[in-house]
Amino acid sequence: MPDMVRGDGGSPIPMNQPAVQALFNQIAPHYDSLNHWLSWGQHQIWKRMVIGWVDPQPGQIGVDLCCGTGDLTRLLAAKIGSTGQVWGIDFSEPMLRVAQRRSAHLPIRWYTGDVQQLPFADQSVDGVTMGYGLRNVSDRHQCLREIWRVLRPAGRGAILDFHQPSDPWLRAWQAWYLQQVVVPVAANLGLAAEYQYLWASLQTFPAGAQQVQWAEACGFHACHYPIANGLMGVLVLHRP
């Protein structure tokens, strides 16, 4: 088990973005069904691609950051198996409760924590995944620095998130879909304001080339791969 360097693994680590945390607490009961419907089920394919880039092996230690309801965490656990360890970290306790219910049969450790202050010793983790999380942290550079710190040499990470396509037509379609389809569907569940945040957060999220620059400034070898016609992207990290 990795040495815990900040606090008790079972106790919450202080958050510094309470508004975003409250948003994810609110959407937790509907998060999985909305994700599946609004992505036409494609999010599962993209998450399997993330696992492929990290390439976890049996017996390793894997960490899923901003794990939400645990889709990527469970995929990590399926690859690493009972001889290794898999940890899911999120700042939303309601999300983690859903993840625990869905994963009771798997040996996954769940922690309420801040991905900008990871509770692991330096160079103690083999692989890191993150799905739709980097866009939502208050200090993205610090999050990447923490991933660098905890990864072992030759460790890998992969970060899936929304991406603004370079094609003007696709970018216009993305704006229309998020604002005219996603928000009204969410509004039927009383979550219009929460899903309006999705489009707003995308406007401040840098393109893949900028993400690569950030990662390389931390010391990673990094590449960014647009997927789904550029509507999504994966930042792939390798620690030399």
C-alpha cells in the first residue's frame, strides 16, 4: 500500500472549490444515466481507450482521479486484479457513495480527497487515470505536478476530457448540442444550472497543445489525442 503522507486515507482532505463540489454533489444521482444518454453510450469506448494508453498490469498500483461514480476505476481494477491495488479519489461524497454501491464486489479503495493534494508518497503509483476532471480543478498546473510527484519512473497517465474541435462547423455543433440539447434534458431533472456549467467550463479549458506544454513543464513526455472527431481529447503522460 502506498504510504499516506497527508492525513488519514478515510478522512476528507479540505477542498478549495466548494461551488464545483456542490454542483457534483447535486448531480450525483443522475450522473451515469445522463452521461450514457448524452454521449450515446460512447463514453464507455473513450474510457476504455484511456485504460489502453495507461496499460495497467496485474499487481500494479493504479489511481483514478476525480473518479466520480467509478467507471474508469472499475476498468483499472479489472486490469490490475486482486494482486495489485486500485484507488478512486473524488471530492464529492455523493458520487463516491454511488461508486461504492456499484463496485462492492471489487477490491477498490475510495477516498474523499483533493486531487491537487494527493495522499500518496512520492513515486508510489504505477498508473493514473482521470475522466472529465482536469477541466474542473481550480489549479490545473498543481494537479499535473501532483500526478508527476506520485508516479514512478516509467509510470503513465491519461486524462480524458471535452475538447474544442478545430473545425468551425463541429465547434458550432458542439455549442448547439451542449446548450440546446444537454441543458434542456438536464432541466427536466431540475439540473439546468448544473449542466450550464459544462459549457462555461469548456470555454476556459485549453486546447490539447497547451495541455501538452503544461505537462512537459512538469517533466512529462506528453501527447494529446483528439477523439470523437475532436469533440473529446486524451492527454497522455509518461514519466521518464
